[in-house]
Amino acid sequence: MPTDTFQSLPLEQRIGQFLFIGLPGAGLDEVARSLIEEIKPGGVILFGRNVQSPEQVRQLLDGVRAMLPVVPLCGVDQEGGLVDRLRLIFPSMPSARAIRQHGDLAGARTLGKITGETLRMLGFNINFAPVMSIITEERSQLTNGLYSRSFGRSPGEVLGYTTVYMRGLQGAGCIGCLKHFPGIGAGAVDSHIEMPMVPLSRDDLLAQDLAPYIELFQRADDRVRVVMVSHGGFPNIDIKKGITGGLIEPASISERIVSNLLRQELRYKHLVITDDLEMGAIAKQYEIEDAVVRAFNAGEDMLLICATPETIRRGYRALLAAARAGEISEKRMNGSLRRIAATKALAQPPLPLDMSRFQQLANDIKELNVRLEYRYPGESNVQ
């Protein structure tokens, strides 16, 4: 669908394109259908609660596609390790840390390739991976939940493993997403619970956590097309002056981070999406109505709201009301619609759900696990 077609949609449907929403269960029940019909979202994301069997996942995503006037982005967090949404229907995928510990660059590419093909057979076209956090020895002691999700202890390690993982994933026709910009590996807490403060100076952030992003952005092949912005607080580079004690905004709703740093300074031109706006880092400070408008005006293209149908509706209605009131400019909306259209133009259609091939991919993951001596430890999944 060309960009000008997106821009000619009714306002209600244009606003829907900015929402990337979660669904309540494993099927298109009345709650899910009414949610999709009202919002007509630009994207849907599935979690463990939405996964029962390969056929059921494919039927769910095919059903969502059939309901929408514009083909949606269909996403999932399929990192491997702790964040493995498919574990009920597919062998456990190894964590980024397990691959890095084994020094297996080829394994990172294999993981990306298997993940990409598996997701496309299930009906997905985007994977919210890889995690770009740098986990040094010192940072490995922090309780931010990122320890096993990182590919490296240095910018060079993260860059190397991310590059080959993305080649595997996107070579299989599934779009990847770098997260969580600008880097929250130095944050002491998990942003699912509250806002992690990242105490790095601007120079340290550029030299460490931002270095792999900068290198990937500068490559000429446009490999990176989607970036997710974290809910981290960056007190040394992003603080509102003139307010008693200062006010630190989460990066995901901060114009200084999204528009100034990511877009203007680092010259990133493609799709930007928030982390889930229902996470504690946001929900403890902002009502969803405030958060969505702040995030969009900060420069985000798509807003992730993952869990609660009523919260999703409130976010959509607040964004629509802000647009009608002129609090969001036409120019701002058109810029995001262009980037959403460009990303959707890259999204590949689903592959046939061939269960013999699905089983072969499952066997390939088992072989990779044996090579890595990887055993999934059984930690609970988020959402």
C-alpha cells in the first residue's frame, strides 16, 4: 500500500496505524474482535498467552489480517532464553548469552535464520530482537533482567553477534528490531517494574552502549529498519532544566532522546517504536492518555501497548482526541505514516505452514542446543 494511500485514510484509521497492540487470548473472541474493529491497529504483538499450537497461532494472525484494511505488522519477542514466546510449541531457543559464551558467531546466524523462517510460517513478519545491551562484568551484578539477553560484554562483541544474527533473521524474510535504545545495560532495575536510571555521561554512552547502534546505522545497506526505544532515564544527558530537582523523562517519551539524539544526531531515518507503555517504568508515572501523546510528540512512530484492552482503547482515544484538537500536527503524523508504509512494504507475506518443515526447524534448534550444551533453566516468562 503506497504512502499516499496511508495518508488518505480517515483520521481514525491513521491514528490506528500508530498503535501496536497486544491481544487478550489465543483466539479472536468478542473482546479481541471489538478491539481490532475499533482501533484498526498498525500492528499486533503476541505473547505466551496467545500461543497454544502452530495451527492456532497461524489462524489467529490470519484472522487479524483479514479484519484489517491495511496489512498489519505482526510481531513477537522471540529472543530465545528467558524471552521465548514459542516454548509451548517449539523447542527452547538458546539465549544470546549462551551463544556468546560459546564463541559461536555461526550459531548466532543459525538462530536468526531458524527464528525468521519459523516466525514466517506462523504468520509473523517482525521479531522484536536482538537486545543490544552491553553487559560488562560489573553490570552482570545488576538486577535489570538483561544478563542472559545480551550478546556481549563490549561494543565490539555486541556489534559482531548482532550483525550475523540480523543477517540470519532478515535473510529469512523477517524484519528485526534493535532494542532498547539508547542502551539500558547500566540501569540497576528492570523497566517492567520501574524506570531504570542509567548514570553514564554522554561521552561514556557514545563510547559504550551507543557505539554498536552508530556503526549499524552508518552501514549503507539499510539493514536496520526498526529501533525500539527503552523506558530508561538518562539523568546526565536528558533532564529538563528550570524545574526543582530536575525532571527525568523515560527515553521512550523524551524528545531529546528520540528526535534529537536518535533522529538528528545519529541520522536514523527509519521506524521507531516504544517499548510497552504499560510497563511499570511508564505506568507508575503517567496515565496512558498522557504517555501516548508524549511519546508520539517525542518522535515515536508506533506505540506499543501490550496487555489490557481497556488501556489500549484509552491510549487510542487519547491520541485521536489530541489529533482532533491540533495537539499533534499533520506534518508529524505524515512523517510517521511514511515510515510505517516503508516498513510494511518490506514485510514479507507468511510462508505456508508446512508441519514437516516446522519439525525440521525444531530439530535444527535441538542440534544447536546440543552444540552449545544449552539447557533452558526454566525461568518464568514476562507476560
